[in-house]
Amino acid sequence: MPFVEQRIHQALDRGEFVPYFQPLVDLRVGSIHGFEILARWMHPDHGLVPPNRFIRLVERYGLINRLSASLLTQAFASVRTLPKNFGLSINLSPSQLHDRNLPSLIRRMAAEAEFDLKRLTVELTETALVDDLDLAGAVAADFKKLGIRLALDDFGTGYSSLLHLQSLPFDELKVDMSFVRSMVDSRQSRKITAAAISLGLSLGLQTVAEGVEEQSQANLLAWQGCMLGQGFLYGRPIPAAELRASLSQCHPGVFAMTEVPASIGDPFLSLDAHPTQRLSQLRAIYDSAPVGLAFIDCELQYVNLNQQLAQMNGQSVQAHLGRKVSDIVPPALYQQFEPYLKRALRGEAFPSIEVQAAPLSAGEPVKTLMVTYQPVRDEASEILGVCVSIADISAVKQKEEALRESEDHYRHAVELNPQTPWVMDAQGNNISVSSRWEALTGLTMEETKGYGWIDAVHLEDRPRILTMLETSLITGAPIDIEYRVRHADGPWIWMRSRGAARRDAAGKIIRWYGSVESVDEHKRALDELRASEAGLRCSEARLRAIFDSVPVGIVLAESTTGRVLNANPRAEELIGFHFKQDMIWTNEGWEAFDSCGKRIKGIHLPLMRALRSGKATNAKEVLLRRPDGSEIWLSLTATPIRLDDGVQLGGILIVQAIDIGKREREHLLGLAGELASVASGTIYKSH
């Protein structure tokens, strides 16, 4: 037996080969999902030896199964006392896929260690599948029977990846590190990773990116749809002794990021912008949307959502990811969601579905939600999931309810079902419209046909909407037009008409289908909002005039830093210098003295005392020596500014001139002193 082979046998007998563990991290939230088992040789003379120096030798001497068994036995024992919410994965060599006994060997080891094989993933390289795909498929099938997950490793570097994905029951696809490491700087690599991840998603496979070393790479991968990542960004391989400590470590996740790039105001998604910058811009728009947004996969699990929806559900974004909708929303609400979600997964779209949501906590009213379900398809029109948008329309519904109480039965029915369906031919002629249009406008069904419906539209709106309609008829773009129509009882109301073209097999438009709904309340609410904003601006102007004209000086300062936010002209006149916005008011250029002539430090003046203590101060008389050398007696009073909930925002300083009175009083006191001196001398002489 060659010396090297003998030495490897000895190393296996002595337990010198040990497992190291590299974390697999959820790219979206930064939590550890599991660990990949990596082999290391604890050589007594050479220290820690990496696998690239001994794996080929182990395979050459037919000891690879024994090595894998040793690593798995140690790994199963190492995680026995740890939480069971993460998995392990191990890479098998090509020769091991020729051994039909390997699955049963792994089953026995797992049973002895009480390790659930549903937590184990076996990684197969493409080269391992080339020699005998049928035999590899048989071994893979044995693994699947045991509940073991299968991953295709180093995807994209072999010769027949797509054939392997089609032939074997893979659960996971691992994107090769060569593409990941260059994807930030290489557009070609980004396209390859995006294509690989998209392929995995369309096949229902979990995707893992190897070689993640920078946060920018993780951000791009997550936004391309990749779920898991491993690499030096999340830590190097660690021994078993460090496993428990690693579980408590926090890793950066894409949805934990709050930074919005300064260039968000630049031309939207400029192609010259850095990819991570463009993704940050998209995330900012996604999170700032006034409605809840989510992508739900075919298993009815949350894949992505924004902060607005997370707040609606009363849980964090991280708490949603990977969990079923039924686990997050209350049962009564899920019963309303489920039928539409399942129908959307069969290809139906639902633009506006109202549901009633019970309050999350006691004392809150029942909410009315407007929900839209839109199937998401890949390039082959296969459904990947459902895009859901949810808007809280409770306030609007309350207004509608108040109106319905004072209106007749007809108005009541219209508000309950505001949409009016219509159909047009390819030339824009109206073919049919709901009878609600006749009730709304007074035009009969016959009068509405062709372009007759335009007679109900406001004269000022007709040229505009006819131009927009003509554009859609020519280009095939969806119709989305707002205009006024005269209601049957007299007033003009705003309506919104939306529709889309139906095409034949050759792509020619044959029909237009759509609906009309009232948006009058929304328009009026916007007008009220604009009027309210104008009133606020007028109030602000009046307050500013009062602020600038009062006979006392006023200085406003921020609580945390003491920087001056504003000062009126009287304050600048009395104190003797101009306050710049956001300046920190220091002793530079002026001095303050008390009635005894003792110099007062800036921190002991009333404003700073009020900011520090949070309490109002009594009036303090101060002799101020101004920057120009002149002196003036001032009365200073300060008080903190608080919100209704008690939070301190800042402070206000009131400055009053008492120079004339103060100096007259000092003059009188001097005269009184002189008079007392004369009087005392006279009394003394009389004695």
C-alpha cells in the first residue's frame, strides 16, 4: 500500500478529518438558513489542510464514501443540541453517485443521530451527472424517498445543465461563484445570474448564490429573486465548536437597509447609474407607495412585500418572508383572500375587490380594504405567483355610507356597485354598455351606441378624451381616461374609464373591454386638500407677520443641539447681531453680566437652562455687551416647546429691553445712597 494511501487510512482511523461549517444566509433578512459541510484535515504536522489538497487522493484510493460518512456522523452529532430550524448540505463526488448503497448508509447514520433527513441537502455537480445519468437518477430517486433535498451545484459551468434540471428531481439550484463575483461590474455576469435565478424560480427551485463577498452583490442577487447566499460576506467556514455562537450573529439583509441614495431625484433609473443604486431607487419607490404591495408564490407564501403591507398586518417584513398568507392574516380575512388568490393562480385578474378586515386590536374600527390580484407570468406565460396590492379605503367608505343614508334606492345601488362595463369594436364604436349608464346619464342604450355616449360628456372634456381614445385605438395602449358626465339629477360628476384591447391570434385588435366608475369623491377630496393647504399657508403667513412685529424679541432653538432655528427682527436688534439659520449660539462676540457685574456663561443663560432642564425659567436681568461694544440691559425668559405627547422639540427665548428703566433705577439708587450719606453726616454733627 502506497505511503500516502496508508496515511489517509490512518487519518480516517484517528478522526483527523473534521467537518467545518459555512453559513447559508437568507439574503433578504440576513438570518442563517443552514450550513454547508466542508471537509478539513487536522494534520498533526501541517495543521489545517484544505480539501483541494486531499479530496482527489481520497477519491483515487476509494475512500470518499468513508470520508463522507465520517463528516456526516460528526456533523449530525454537532447539531444535535442546536435548534432544528436550519439544515445541512454536503457535496457528493461523481464516484459516489455510482454507489446504490450510499442512500441507505446515510439513512442509518441519520437514524443513529436522530437527525431528520428532511433537513439534509445533497449537492451534485454537473460533472457528476455526465458519465451515467440513468444511474445518477436512480441514486437521486433513492435520496428523494428518504426526504433528502437535491441541489445542482456550480450551475452554468457544465455542458448540459438544462438536461439535468429536466431529468432529475432537484429542489435547489446553486449559481456558480464565478458569475457572482463579477456581477456588480459586469453586465454580462448580471444577465447570466438573472437568467439562472429566473429559471430556478420558474421551475419552483430554491436558488443559492455562491461566493458572495460584498453587500452590493447580495443586494443585486436578492432583487433578482435569489433567496440564499454563502460566501465570505457572511463568514468563513467554522469548526463545530463555534456553531452555537454563529447562530446569534446578525448579518445585513436587503430589507434591513434603510438608506435611500441621494440620487433618488435623478432621472429615474438611468442606465448610467450603478445597478445597486437603481435597485435602491426601486426599493425606495416600493416602500414609499401608499398601498400595501406583495408578491405571493404558487404555494401562497410571501416572497416579497413592502413596509406598508407589513404595517397593515401588524408584523415586520422579515416575519412575513417565506411564510404562508394563512399564517399571517387573521382566519376571517384569509377566507376572503383565498378564493381570489387561487383563481389568480389559475390566470384570472381581479382589479378591485373590497374586503372587510377585523381590527388588529381592541377599540379599532372595522377596515375596508380594496384588493387587486394580478397573476405574474414568465416569458412562457406560466404563472409564477400573484402580485397583490391592498389599499385601506375605510375613510372613503365612511363618506359613501354617510351619502347613502340621504340618497334614494337608485343611488344606493350605484354606490354598492360603481363599475359600469362597456364593449367597443376595433374602431372605437360602442357596442354595449351596462344599463347603469342609462340610469346615470339619461341616455338610452340605443343613443349610447357608436360614439353617442360622447353626448353625456362635458363639452370642455370632449376634445381631450377623443384625442386620447384615438391614440389608444392606433397604438393599442390601454385606455385610461377621466372626464365629467352630467348625472341624471343634474350635477356634473367625474368618471374614470379604463379598458384594454383583445387581440386575435395574429395580434390584431378585435374588441375593447373596460368599465367606467365614479371618481368624483376622490376628485373632491383632492380639491378639499388643496384648499386646506392654501389655508395653512395663509395661517403661516399671518403667524409670521405677528412673529416679526411683536415688540419683544423671540428666539427659537432646537432641543438636542441648541442650534437656532429662527429669530425675529426685534431679537436681532436687542441682542445686536444677525442669527443665521441652524447656527449654534455661543459666547463669541458678546458677553453677559448679572446685576452684581459677574460674567454669565452661555450655558447658564435661560434658554440653555430651559433646554437642559425641560422647565420654564424665571425672568433674568442681564447686562449684555454686544459685538459692537455697546451695552444694554435685557430681561430673558425661556421655556421648552413640547408636543402633546410630551416629547421636547426645543425651546423659546423671550427678550425684553429694560435698559432705560434699569439705568434710571440705578441712578435713583445712587442718589438715594448719596442722600443717605449726607443725612448720616448731618445726624452725626448734631450729636
